[in-house]
Amino acid sequence: MLRTRIVWMATALVSGVVLAFVIPLFRLVSETSDAQLTAATTAFAHRAATLVGSIDDPGRQREELVALAQSDPAFRLTVYPPTGPVWGDERPDPVRDTLVAQARAGGASFTQATEAGPHSLAAVQVPQGLAVVHVSADRAPVRGGVYAAWLTLGLLGALLLVASILVARRLGDRISTPVTEMAQVAHRLRSGDLAARAKVEGPAEVVELGSALNRLAERIGELLEIEREAAADLSHRLRTPVTALRLDTDLVADPAVAVRLRDHVEELHRAIDSIVADARRSVRDVMGGRCDARAVLAERAHHWGPLAEDQGRTLTLVPPDPGEGAELVWVPLAEQDLRDLLDNLLDNVFAHTPEAAPIRLGLSLHGATVLLRVEDGGAGGPQSVLPGRGESTTGTGLGLDIVSRLARAAGGSLTFERSQLGGLAAVVRMRALGGDREV
């Protein structure tokens, strides 16, 4: 999704920036802490060396050194006089002994950093000779503060990353939500809902895209309206000459010719009605909708029953198989479309079979496919269907063209077989729907 990509991009960018700043800050805090500890140790050693070099009275000198050592317990102070015992921290320390020997040999002050902490040595010249002052500090207590600083920096970096993700999601929503809504509008337009319109909001580019999509939908509606008006005009223009032809057939003296002409006029009238009805059909009706095929079939059988009775036909509605039960059978066609499909098939039967020919209607469910069968007991068979019927608009089988187109819209097809009644069986296959979703 677009929003997810924006969030990932912002996360990667901010993560790189945070790492680029936080890692050097970690190192800077550590080095600064070590430098401060080393400087403080050196300063403490120099203060002790000043006391050793400036006070000649041994008793007073000791008191001052004790006070200095007690003022900051973080530092361990040891004084090596030229003669006499060592004063201060007397715990064994090989590193300290080595450094003191170096200071005595060189007669110079220096500071040495070790893993445990810094060691600062100050060489002081007194009347008795060379005295060495040693001060050391433990790095462990100071490292606790460093770790706390690292934790603070890490939390700040994480907080910045979380804030950037939230901002990126917000910006992503502003961009992706209008685009997603426009995609939904486009799907609705594709399905035939020409009233669908996109919300014109968001960034300037998205606003322009939404406006263009709305203008396209309006233009499609205008073109379809023009086509419907043209179909209505065609209907008015054709009905007048057809009516005149019907009246003229009554003037024909030969009864056989009059009947034949009357049949041709009626066929022409039905063809015009089919063309006009199909042309004025709502796009939404053809491309969308759903209905219960079993209920529509029963309703149309009831509708055509009186005509079949008048012509001496038996119109049979085959009941569902016991295994299928009486549950609803949903197909992806609007109810009016399925009615038109059945009416066109039944109209062909009534128009092209003898009046006494029986008719049988059946509906069966086979997995994800619904089979609708309209059978007759006429003399025709599959070979009697004219080429192009149900497949094109070549001028023959216009009703079957409508049936075929509706069958394809329902995810199926129209085929012809030999009927068990002896005539033709029109078989319409449609995709089955299960409840609110496809099977």
C-alpha cells in the first residue's frame, strides 16, 4: 500500500539520521567522561603535590593531606616521601608501584590512563629529596553516569523515530486515502454506478486527479444519455411505419399471404422492441446487481402460464433436487435482467414452436455454477439455431444476443442442446453466489 511505503521510507530515513547522530554522541559522551575524570584526577594530584611542597611541618602536612583525601573519596591518595614510611592508600597495587618507580626515575609528573581508571603522579622536590604523589580514580562509578546518558540519548532517538512514524502515517493518510477512495469510485464506475463521484480533497495533484475522474464520469453519463435519447427517437420513427405495415396486411386478399406478412410484421415489431429495450437499459442493471434465480424463474413461469394455457401448451417448472433443498440460489444479475433473459427465451419458444408444443423450465446448482434450462417440444434442435444467434448482432436472433450478453455478464454462457421433450433446450450457465460472497 502507498501509506505503508511512505511510512517505511520515513522510518528508514529517520533511522539513518538518528544513528548518524546518536552513535557519535555515545562515543563523545564516553570520551568526555573519561577526559573529565582524567583532568579531575590530575588536578587532585597537583593540589596534593602543592601541599607536600609548601608545608614543611610533618604534622600539619599530614592533617592537610588527610583533609584533602576526605574531601573527595572518589580519589585514592598516596604520598611517597624521600625518606620514611609511605602515607595514604597502602593496598597492594602493581600498576601504582610501577608508575611511582617511573616518576622517581624520571623526576617528572605525568598521568597514565588504564582500563580501571586514570593514575596521576606528581614529582615534588623537597629539602629531603624527591617526593612522589600518586592519585588514582575508579572509572566504574563514572561509567554509570555514561550509561544513563546513553539510555537518555537512545530514548530520545526512539521517541524521534516514533514521532516520525506517526507524522509519516498522517501524511500517508492524506495522500493514500483520497487515492484509495478514487480507486473505489473507479471500480463503482466500472460496475455501472455512474452516480459515483470522487471527493476532491488532499494534495493538489490528488485534487486534479479527482476532478478529472469526476469529469470523465459526467462525460460518460452524457454520452449514455445521448445514446438513450437516440434509441427513443429510433423507436418513435420505426413504430409508425411498422403500424402502417400491420394495417396494410389487413388489406391483403390472399389469407395465406396475409398471415405470413402479419407474422413478419410481428417479428419486426418484437425485434424493434428488443433493440430499443436493450439500448435503453441502464448500465448499472447490466453490470451489477444480484438476485435469487429460483424466485425469478417461478415468477416468470407464473407470468407466462396463462398464455401457454391459451395455446394448449403445458408449461412445467421442474422442482429442485431433494439434495439442493429450497434455499436461495443467488446469481450476479439484477432481477430485471434475469427476467429479460427468461422472457427472451420464452418469447422465442412461443414464436417458433407449434402452439401445442410443451415447455419445461428447470434450475439446478452444480458447485459454483447455476444451470438454467428452457426446453421445448417443438420440431427444432440445436442445428436449427441460425448462425450468429446468441453470438452477434448480425440481424438474426436478436433476443438470443441479449440472452448471451446477459449470460456473459453473469460469468457464464449460452449453449443449445437437444431437449428431452424432443425439441430445443437453451442452457444458460451463470456463476453462483453464496450469501454475500462468491462460492
